[in-house]
Amino acid sequence: MFDLSGRVALVTGAGQGVGAGIAKTLARRGAIVVVSDLYEERALAVAQEIQTAGGETVASAFDVTDPDAVRGEVHRLERSLGRIDVLVNNAGIPASGMQLRSFRDMDPSEWRRFVDLNLFGVLHCVHAALGGMCARGFGRIVTISSEAGRVGMPFGVSLYGAAKAAAVGFTRHLAMEVGPSGVTANCLSLGPMDNIPAPIADAIVGQLPLRRVGKPEDVGAAVAYLASDEAGWITGQVLPVNGGAAT
Ligand SMILES: NC(=O)c1ccc[n+]([C@@H]2O[C@H](COP(=O)([O-])OP(=O)(O)OC[C@H]3O[C@@H](n4cnc5c(N)ncnc54)[C@H](O)[C@@H]3O)[C@@H](O)[C@H]2O)c1
């Protein structure tokens, strides 16, 4: 089950953290994985790890917020690999880090970069890959959202949460439009992962039924499922991968 042999999967922001875990999981399940990141050296390092473990992979560097770069690279990959079957929109935390700030303390000039990355980055990648998926009658789009897009939090992540929620709303509409073409689109709503600052992790983990932060492999397993043939009747959904948080 959940065999991805022969599928070509593009994972954005896969040069470290959650994205690297997703890329490794998909490669272990047989996919040819494009490890993509803003930083080429990060993408190359993860691709090297996958290759060493026996997986099939290529590294690719582009900025998801740059529509021309995304379109050019996605079409180049389609030509060289034949197709993109699975798109995982994982790039989402600014390369410079999260920089927690209350909304009141933020200047309007600081808002846009969260929306550029977490909403427009998703739109650019989906738009570039969608034509080929629809033409071939198969596609799996998985967008990595956050619990910050589902519930309010007092940590200074309002614009990040707003952009994550927008990507979820977009996915619901996208799913309706492309379902008849054999393409599914779903989101994962992630809880706190193992790379967040300790004070925030401590504040959240005690409330979680499973009492721990998430690991990249937890996310990789959920993506592998949604990318598989077996998940072909699931679209427009948000799967919480959050340690069991209910509110
Ligand atoms: N870490 C968490 O606790 C957590 C919780 C909920 C959701 N998420 C989501 O999970 C995803 C991965 O988070 P992470 O913690 O692994 O982040 P991370 O910062 O560790 O890694 C993100 C990667 O994305 C790359 N990246 C950043 N901007 C990019 C751009 N414009 N174009 C291409 N690549 C870019 C970075 O270079 C980096 O390698 C994000 O969408 C994030 O919002 C994370």
C-alpha cells in the first residue's frame, strides 16, 4: 500500500526540516523526488542523502515567490523527468526565520512577505504544475498548512496564520475545479514541530494528548498517504497532523 514507485514528486522548501523529511519519505516509498529549495546547497545536500540511501532524486533551486522562476523550473523539470505527479507545497517559513511580532508592532511593509511565501508561493507552484497534471488525468497536490491557520495564537504569528488559512481556502476551491480531471488537492495542518523555539514548544506540548512535538517523519507519512493512489477519493480536505490538539 501507498507505493509511489514511478511517481515524480516535487517538494518545495525541502532543503531542511519538515520538507527534507517529506522528500526522504516519498523517496523511500519509490517516488522520484525533486528536492527543491531557495538555497541550492541545501537541496543538493538532501538529494545526496536520498541518493546514498538508494533513492532516485534531483536537486532544484528556485524561489517560490518568483512566478517566472517557478514556471521556468517546473516546465524544465517536466521536460527532463517527463511529468510532475505530486506537488508538495512545503516552503512556508521565511529563510530568515519566523521573527515573532505582535500585529500591533508590525509595520504594514512587513505583512506582505508572509502572504508572498505562504499564499502566493503556493499559487505559483500549483499554477505551473496544474496544466500537466490535468492533461495527464492524474495529480496530487498537498499543501503544508499550520494550526496557526486554524486557531488564534498569542505568539506573534498573525500574518503567517492569515496566509496559511488563505492557502487552505484556496485548496478547497482548487479541489472543486480540478477533481474531474483526476487531480486531488489537500492540506495538512501541522502542530508544533521539533524545530520550534523551546518556550513555545513547552507552552503547547503539555496541552497535546500525545505530549510531544512532531517529527518530519510524522508529516512525511501523511503526505505519502495523500500522494498515493489509495487516497484517490479524498480531496479538498485538511488533515490535522498535530499531536491530537482539538481546539
Ligand atoms: N516548524 C513548525 O513547527 C511548523 C508548524 C506548522 C507548520 N509548519 C510548516 O511546515 C513547513 C516547513 O517548515 P519547517 O519548520 O521545516 O521550516 P524550515 O525553515 O526549517 O525550512 C523551510 C525551508 O524552506 C526554504 N524556503 C524558505 N523560503 C523559500 C522560498 N521563498 N522558496 C523556496 N524555498 C524556501 C528554506 O530555505 C528552508 O530550507 C512550512 O510550510 C511551515 O509553515 C511548520
